[in-house]
Amino acid sequence: MIARLSGTVWHIGEEHVVVRCGGVGFHVQTSTDVLDQLSGVEKPIELYTYMHVRENDLSLFGFLTQDALALFKLLLDVSGVGPKAALALLSTLAPNIFRQAVAQDEPQVLTRAPGIGPKTAKAIIFHLKDKITFAEAEIAPMVSDTNIEVIDTLTGLGFSLVEAQAAVQSLPQDKDLTVEESVRQALAYFAAS
């Protein structure tokens, strides 16, 4: 099994990256989070990988952190969740948001990922609730006053705390948005999912 790849980025696709290691290019399926963090071809990269073996298919899935890889493996233990659905979940939700949604029994947060319906979301929560501790589910505080106001506004509109935090986390971090602009973009996040 291939547990880790360390090399250079050879090619970046829509849902994968090709990592060149010692003259060999490895096709690694990965989350949008990983793809967003890549700075271009010929740059060094290190991915923690999971090799999925089926009768007629070998696939590599790559992650920047061991934490994301561990969550991916936990998701694969859930009946009805394959590698593509697990990757979709990790592309849609940050690991801390995912953990909090499981810990607080909020399947509607998980259904934001493509391919995850209410039944699968409930199965994920049922299967993983005892495997994720409360300490792991805590979210690091989003310290800006704007973020706090946006979360307060969204929870006032009826969204759960986890949903509001997921929406705030989806906002562009490189822009100084007003509260109104942030709420507008957060509502667009809900409308898109």
C-alpha cells in the first residue's frame, strides 16, 4: 500500500493531481480543499494517501493532513459511503465542521455534500457518533466581530449553529466583507447547496 507521496506537482485536474515521484506520475484523487491550496505545477507536494483496491480498479486518494485522511477512512467504514462520497464530504465541509455536525446530530449539514442524502447522513452520524469525541468536535473560535455577527444573524434566521459556522467558513478569507455582504454570501452558500 502507498501511505504517503512526496514529490512535485506534475498536473492539476478538476478532481485530481498528478504527483511525480522519482520519474513516476501518480494520479491522486483529492478534495477541492487540497486543489485550492496547490500553488502550481513543479511545486513540491506531500500527500497522505489511501489506496482503494477493488476487483478492477486501483485508486489513490490524497490529503494534506493525517486528520483528513483519518476522517476519510472513518467514512469508508460507514455502509453506503464509498470513496467518492467520502471525498465529496471532505470537499464540502472542513473536518471540524464535519465533526461538530456528527457530534450535534445535524444530518442537514452533511446533506450539503453532493451524493449524500438524508438517509446516508443519518447513517454516517449513527455510525460515527461514538467514534468522534466532543473535544474533537469543538470548533476553533472564529474571532472576528464580523464573523460573530454573521453567525448571530444566521442563527436568528433559523439556521443551526453548525450550519451558520459552515457558511461563515465558506466565505472568502482574503476579502474584508461587511456584515451585510457576508450574510448575503452565506445565504448564497445555503441556496447553492
